[in-house]
Amino acid sequence: MTEIQRIAVPTADAAILADLAVPAGTGPWPGVVVVHDAFGLGDDIRRNTARFADNGFLALAPDLFSRGGL
């Protein structure tokens, strides 16, 4: 399974934490954004993000709650 990196994505207000999964080999790769459900960025979303990378997609899962709750 692909390793997931925790990164900070800069925005105009403040950075948003996200999980990034990079496929094996050299790019460029097609990309996909994996959006979590109402419960936040959990292990199931991380597994889905890794699965996309395992299939050749650069996958980014932003933690939309990383700057606070609802």
C-alpha cells in the first residue's frame, strides 16, 4: 500500500492540513481530491486515498476540519 504524507496546503487565510498519496514511478499523474464525510478525515478516507495512489493517481485528501470544527 502507498505511504501517505501529512502536508500543509497554503491558502489565503491559513494552511489546511491534508494527506497526500503519491503513486510509484515518475509523473505526471492524473490527480484526484478525496473529500471526507461529516466525521472528518479518518482511516477509511486515508485507505481510499492510498488506493487511488496504488492505481496511478496523485491523491490529496484535505482535512476540512483542520482549522476548527463546523
